[in-house]
Amino acid sequence: MVKNAFILYLYCTFVLMTACGGQSNNSEPEDNLPPDNSEGFTSNMRLFGGGLQMCGISQDKQVYCWGKDNSGEIGSPKSFPENNIYEPTSTLSPLKVNGLPNIETMDADYSRSCAVDDSGLVWCWGSNFVSGISNYLPEVVPQLNSVEQINASQISICASNQDTELLCWGYNKYQHLNVADNSELVETPSLFNWDQLEKSNLLAMASDSSCLLTSNGIPYCLGYNYAGGLGTGSDELHITEPQAVIISEGQRFSQISAGFNHFCALDTDKNAYCWGYNLDVGQPINTPTKVAGLESIVKITSFYDGSCALTEAGEVWCWGENDSGVLGYKSPHNSYWKNQAVQIELPGKATDIGSAEYFNCAVGDESFQEDIYCWGSIASEHYLSTATDQPARENYHPIPLTPYTIEE
């Protein structure tokens, strides 16, 4: 029910969005070799998944994005056709987001991307859910400074400053932002109420809920609690103050991530635990449950109805619903793995991973040949436009982006 409502919300946003146009940037070079300007491009790159887009911060602190650009979320300038009809752009070419200073970190969500520069300013591009206007190039969020971390969900954003104060804004129907403003739309960055909790910048936000890790590694959640999916033991549909998640005695966590209606966290023994809705054939998991068969995890990410893990050995494993091939293979629609992880076939040792809503990407060692490998909906011709300059792709296994150019 929640998922259908969100899809309806996205559709309505699409219809009401201000008109824009653009040209497709998916031209292929004459051969399949990496472009000349790609040397060192993916070395130490950090990946950040959004909704229909993925971004990476290169080692020279520049941002590149690729995927679908429905609302300007890949930061590419737009041309406006004479009829001014909205024409979304798609690209598998990593496009440099121009107009940004050196970037330290970033995050993205369904229709926007935000980055923190080396002076602590926040830059955002894409759909602005307060003004309803799409910004196709980065603009500074004027109310924020000295920011060190930023977290985005489908409908809201929180930024953490040097004093570990969280400032949040966006849609807040179930008060998952925990700010004094109880309006359904919080228009300006507002202080998160820590009350008696120790402050932390480890936060993950799903569609209408939030979970945070305090400095002692205990997760607290609040917001929409459908079928008890927040894992706090409460059966209340609406939790307005952070409540501790039920975990084993002495268990502590170091990372946390969120999909649409679920959360996953990495404990201090480097195991992955998940809870929430749509992780077990449409049934909620009401307490953190270990993902079987995985160990020595160094990073977790989450997509719409599942999550991925990067291990110390450079292996990538994913679990959840295999919609659009996000588990790295093609299968019948609505094929679930019931919290069972599947290893992704990559050319070598991965060094970082990122998860968008319906596809995942990885960068890696020299076996990757300075390339980015992605799998899921991005590997299907249904994801990109079907113009004649687009290759038809039915391959749901990881594909390299080298057939496309790195554009600036």
C-alpha cells in the first residue's frame, strides 16, 4: 500500500513538474576501449546511489553522475525545445557536474543530488520539493554551513554540521525528521531533537521513517512503523520520538543504510542485519535479522527492496527482491531471495559500491580496467530510451560503462 502510494506521488510530481528539455548523451565511441581521458578516473572513486541516478566522487574531488535525469539529478545542463515539452534525459556516460568546488562527500535520492564541499557548504541539484522547481545545475543551500555529512531519502534531507547537529527538511508526514515543525512539509533546515540521546551523524532515512546510530552503536528509529517494521517492539503506526531497536545484549553497530521501507546495519563483528518491510516475500522483519552466508563486511548499501554488501575480500553480495536484475541476473518478476545473499559476478576485487533505487554499481582494482560496472535496470533497454543510437540490452549481469564516453 505504501509503495503504491509513493509511486502515485512520483507520478503526480512528474506531471506537475516545470517543463524542461534535453538531448540524450548516450553516443558510443568507435571502439570499446576506455576513453583517453579515463586514466585514473575510477581510482579511489566513492560511489553514491540516488533514485534513477548514480554519482561518483573522483580522487580529484569532482562529481560525475549517470543514469536517468528526470528532474536534473545528474547535474547536466538542459536545452529547451520550442514546444517546451518535458523530455527526460538518459545517459550511461559519467557526466561531470560543472560549477562545483572540491567535494568531500554527497548523497542522493529519487529526484535530487546534494554534495558537501571542502568548506562545509551544501550544493543541491534536481527537484526542489519545497519550490517545486527543478535545478539543472548545482545551487548552494543558503541556510547551511560547516556541514560534514549529508543524508537523503526519497522525500527529505538531513545535514550534520561540525557540532553533530542535524538539520533536516522535506516531507515529514510521520514526523520522521524529529524537528519542532510538525508541518507535513518542513521548508527550511530545522534542528533534529536529540533530547537525551547522544548526538551522531550516522543516520539513514527510508520513505517516511528514520533510523540513527548513537555513538554507542545502538540503533534508534522513528516515523512510519507499518507492521512494526521499525524493529522497536511497538505496534503503533506512528512513532514520533526515537525508540531503541530490539537487538541482542551487547550487540553494537557501526553503519546503517535504508531502502524504501527497510533498514540494514553492519555490526561491529562485520555482519549484516536487516529489518523492515519487503525483505521476506512481502512480510515485515520486526527485529534485526542476520543476512546468512556473509562475513567480513566493510560497507553496506540499500536499494528499493534490498541491499548489498562489500567484503574485505572485495566481493559484492546483494539480497532482496530481484526486480530489474538488481541481484545481478535476470529472473521472473517478483522473484525474492528471502534475505539470502547472492554474489555478483565482477571482473575483480571491488573497492566501492553504490545502490540507486533499481540498479547498483561497483568500482574496483586493475581488473576493472578503470571502468564502472553496473547491474539492474540500467542494464535493460527498458531503462534507457529506445532511440536508434541506443544499444538494445537484455543483459542483467554487470555491464561496464566503457562503451560510453566520460563527458565534461
